[in-house]
Amino acid sequence: MRLTLHTDYAIRVLVYLARNPERRVSVHEISGSHGISHNHLVKVVNRLSNSGVIHARRGRSGGLQLPRQPNEIIIGDIVRLMETDMDSVVMCQPENGQHCLLADICRLRHLLARSMHAFLQVLDETTLHDILPEHKV
């Protein structure tokens, strides 16, 4: 399973906010800390904010904060939110749009569905708290 950069950035934002619970953090600060594009990070923050995963306040006293404790944020939920194409395995439909001749006897599609389910199950059992580093860097 390959995750997009938006999912990577979302998790970085959440970890950063969890490690700085006492204050509001700016997108600029996170962007500079991780050396990632400010524009890309703004898109990620907007999605997280619009979904209620983080609180974002504009203005002089603005910034980002977690509205919940890290142990209440499920990583599987974040991956599902950020990954818009989780079921995009299109192996069973050739590029020419015709039906695959092996579709009725091939077990690969079922195997991939099972492996995706197992992947998400592990992430559903993992919270933001579980992935936080033990010490501040």
C-alpha cells in the first residue's frame, strides 16, 4: 500500500500539534519545521479542519490545535480522510475498457481486498498517541 504525500503531511501536522498542546501552531511553523511546501500543507490543513480533526483559527492570535486528545484520534480515520482513492486497484479492467477474460477465475482481486481490509484494521487499532515519539526532539 502506498500512501500519498497528503496523508504523510496530515500525520506530520497531527504529530506536531500533539507535541505542542499548550499553544496554537502556525502552518508556516510546521512547514518550516518539516521542510515541506507551505501551499501543499495549507490544502492538508484545510481538509483536516473542515473535517473537524483539527481546529484552525485565522488572524493574529490564530493557529492550529487539536480539539481532542491524541489517544482519541484514530490513524485509520485520518488515512481514509486523506486517501481519496483507496479502492483504486484496477487490475481487472484492461486499459482498452474490455472485461478481463480471467475475472471469473482470478483470485487476486479478493486477495487484494482482504489485504486492504487487514491494512486498515491495523490502522484502526492505532491512535495518534501510539505513534508519538517518547521524547521531544
